[in-house]
Amino acid sequence: DTAVSQTPKYLVTQMGNDKSIKCEQNLGHDTMYWYKQDSKKFLKIMFSYNNKELIINETVPNRFSPKSPDKAHLNLHINSLELGDSAVYFCASSQGLASYNEQFFGPGTRLTVL
Amino acid sequence: AQSVAQPEDQVNVAEGNPLTVKCTYSVSGNPYLFWYVQYPNRGLQFLLKYITGDNLVKGSYGFEAEFNKSQTSFHLKKPSALVSDSALYFCAVRASNAGNNRKLIWGLGTSLAVNP
């Protein structure tokens, strides 16, 4: 059983398009995250939700809009895609807000903007 | 400000030899420290963490890490490396008293290559 799943796995699109990535976790966690990993493998937190409430909102262009319909799902919508958005996007989840809880990652969505 | 340093971009070790991947940190207060591994084209997987107590922490796949408060380090170790350990390793930290600052601070990653 997949713990944290993301769809799609690969996404190739043209500049200016709008796209969404979906994430679901079946671990019963109440906190979810979106990370961006660039071509140099640097990992950067973008957003985090706890029980559908936004708790981390890093300096991310407002073309990126997360949505959490329930605590098991966290989607990422990107408007007006740019070349620099090309990266691997990871969803993750953890239990609660305790800072000592580890995060569980999805397999990633590789976004390529042409 | 909180920070994590992984001073080596790449570590090479022969199969069967011990391996060490270094991590140093800077936080105000006591740290919570984590190691994650990322195999090629996969998501990150949690290996181990230090919260409190015994300075030597054991984790998955035979890995362990030693918390050294005086040196502010949390190096990842394994007594005998396997070719299958070749991957990218990330260290991360968060201060236990960070309050509403809920971000994990991530290192830049160390690529481990185990040669047969």
C-alpha cells in the first residue's frame, strides 16, 4: 500500500499553461507539505498544512496555490508556468505539529516546462 | 538563525568499508536532528532521528548516527558499506524551542558512492 502518493509522476507542459499536482496520504497524518527539489537536488519547503490550515507559506510566487480539501489531501496548482518552475515536486506528511516527528515523502512529480 | 551544513558534496567508499557522512548544525536551544536518504528517482526516506537521550541513534538499513553537542554534529555512520547504499543523504534540523517556526532546515545533501 502506498503511504504518500502523487499524481502525475511526470508532467511536461508549455510555458504559460496551468497545471495541478495531487497528493494523498493514507497514514492518518494531519500535516502535509509541498517541497521543490531543483536540478542541483536542493530541497526547499514551499507550503505546509495542518488539518487543512496553512501553517507554512514560504516565499513562493503567488502563481502557486495549494489547496487542502481534507487532511489526507494536499494539491498544488500552478498558474502561468515558467521555465524556472521545472523541478521535482515532493509531497510529504507527518503526524501533528510536534517538531520531532519525521516526514514521509511521496515519489515526486517531475515537472518539465518547455 | 538555524542552519545545517553537510561539508562534503560527495563521499566515496569501497564496499565493506565503514562510511561516514558528516553533518553539523546551528540552532538556539536543543536540536531535533534527522537523516533522510534519497535513492535515484525516488522520494526521500526517513533513516533516523535524535530527539533526546542516548547520543548514539540506530536507524534503518544498519545506519547509525552520533549526536555530539559540544561539536554540534550529527554524523551518519555505517560499519560496512553496501553498493546499494549509494544514494543522496540529507541531514535536517529543527530547534526544540522553535515555537511557531515549524520548518525543518535541510542540508544541501551528500552524494554517497559505494564502489564494488
